[in-house]
Amino acid sequence: MMRPDPIRRGAGGLRWSVAACALALAAACSEPATIPPPPPPEVSIARPLRRDVVPYGEFTGYTRAFESTEVRARVSGRLEKIEFEPASMVEEGDVLFTIERESYQAARDGAFAELKAAEAELARTESDLKRIQQAIQTNAVSQQDLDLATARRDQASAAVLAAQAALDKAELDLSYTEVKARISGQVGRNLVDRGNLVGGSSPTLLTTINRMDPIYVYFTAPESSVLRWLSTPRDEVPEGSLPLFVATAADEDFPYEGVLDYISNTVDPDTGTIELRGELENGDMSLFPGLFVRVRIPGPVQANAILVEERAIGTDLGGKYVYVVGEDDVVEQRYVSLGVVQDDGTVPVLEGLEGDEVYIVEGLLRARPGLPVRPQAREEAR
């Protein structure tokens, strides 16, 4: 009796296994698999606030002294004295520097002597003229003698005027040897030391004085903003005027308050901006000329303005936008025009919202326009 071949027997088992797998695969293909879609992302929502707000325009500028003057030597000579401490306060008329005076005193005395001599000559010619006027009445002298005496008197009178002018010039030069403050304010440091020659070929700059109380701040604003301010009735502006608030690079808020006192009469054609100036009180001298500052100007009150939380604002190439949850919880992208962020973290929406929408506050990265979300109710914006 022959035994079955194990190879043939193994081949038959393999055929049965392949057939079974094929049947199972066919059965699986006949029933397609279904993968459930992911649930819509969860987001937090809020409704816009409604309240009156004061919109602000913010600009960059710089400070400038209310008055500023350069102190220069107007006569030449050696600098003998420095009469002030650097960075001290000086009053108009205070002597700041003294230039050697001897040569100018001598010139003044010489001019005074010339004046006295000219006056004496004038007195002599006037006396001669009177005698000749009396003598001509008796024909003791000729008309020519009278004309000559009159000319000499006039010449002597002119010499007196010239001598007086020379004396005035000498006295003025002598006064310039005491270099005085022309305005009241804070003086800088001396730019020339004692012993140096000043006022040689040109008036030498000795120091500067700045009046810093009050102080000016200059900045530029778009012409549209300026036209809006000019067209705003004054009773709609806070406190019936146009105040401004200023902050330096070291300030987080705007601690300095002033008023707008100047608007240029010309628009810069290259930038479309207008130069403006504000005046600030600076009694504590905490502001210096040349500081970079931020300037905030309030506009007219916006009644019943629409406000949303600043963190709900997104940005793309189209500008600023807000995600609104619409019908069937589908996200809509609304581009908006915004005002200045308020102190409570909300921002006025000038255009783009009606005020009765529901917008997404948290979960902006999970939301997509045109797709649904699962809105979670939360408290309204602060």
C-alpha cells in the first residue's frame, strides 16, 4: 500500500488556505468601511458691547523748546570769566561770560574825547557865525564871509553827530564784553574755556539757552484726520477744546497733557500730512527738547459704538477681521475697520459689524470660514 506524498498533501492545504483568504477578502470588499467625520471644533463666543467711546488718533513726534537762543561772542578778545554753572537756570539779562574789556574801555574813552572836541568846535563856529551875522547888517563883511561861516558851523555840527555815533558804537562794543542771557531758561555747558580767543573771524558760539516751560511737541497727522477735527463742533470735543496727551519712550500711559495750539497752513504734497504743534506745561523739567514722543488726540464722542475684544481680531493680507458665527453655526469672516484699543482691552469697530452678531473670542486657529463650529457660551466682552 503506497503512502500519500507529503508535498502533494501540503500543496492541497495551501490551495485551500488561499481560497479561504480570497473568499474573506471578497466579503470585506462587498461592505465598504465608513469613518465618522471629526466633530466641529469648540470655540468661545461673545456678543459685541455697545457704549459711548472717545476715539483717539495716535501719532509720533518730538519735543522742542518753547524758546531757544544761541549765546555768541559779538566782539573779539580773550574770554576772562564764566559766570554760570552748566545746566543751571538763568534769567534774561544775567551776565554769562566776560571778555577782556580794557581795549574797549580805551576806545570808548577816546570816542568820548572826540565828541567833546567836536562839540567845542561846534560852539566856536556858532559863535563866529553870530558875529558875522551881526556884522553883515552894517556891511562890515561880505555875503561870502557869511556863507563860509555858515558852512563851517554845519560842518562842525555834522562832526558832532559823527563823534556821537562813534561813542555809541564804542559803548555798544564795551557792553558786548559782558555776554548776557537774552531769554530766561536753562543754560547748557560752556563751549569755550577761559583764556581762549573768541569772536575773531565770526561770532563764536559760547553756549545755548532753552526755555522749557512750557514746551512744544511737533508731529504730523494725515490731512483726513485734521479736516475731521476742524469740522467737529467744539461742543462735541471734551472740555470744549482740543486737548492732547503725550508719552515718552519710558511711559506706558500718556501722563503729559496739553493743548493743540498750531496747525500748519500747508499740506505736504509728498506725504499728505500736516504739521501740528501742542503746548505742554513742564514745570518739573521732566521733558527735554528733542525727545521722541507719542501723541494722542481725542476725537468727537462716538455714541453707542460697537466694541469687541482685541484678542478676537485676526489679521491676514486682506486686513483686520473677526470670525462671526452665523446660521447653523457656520463661521463667517468679516473684515473690519477699527479704532484705537481702549483701556479695558476692547476696540471700537468702525465698519464691518452691525452689533448684533456673535463673534469668536477663543479658538480662532481652530475655526475656518465656511465650516461649522461648536460655540461655547461665555460672558460678554468686558
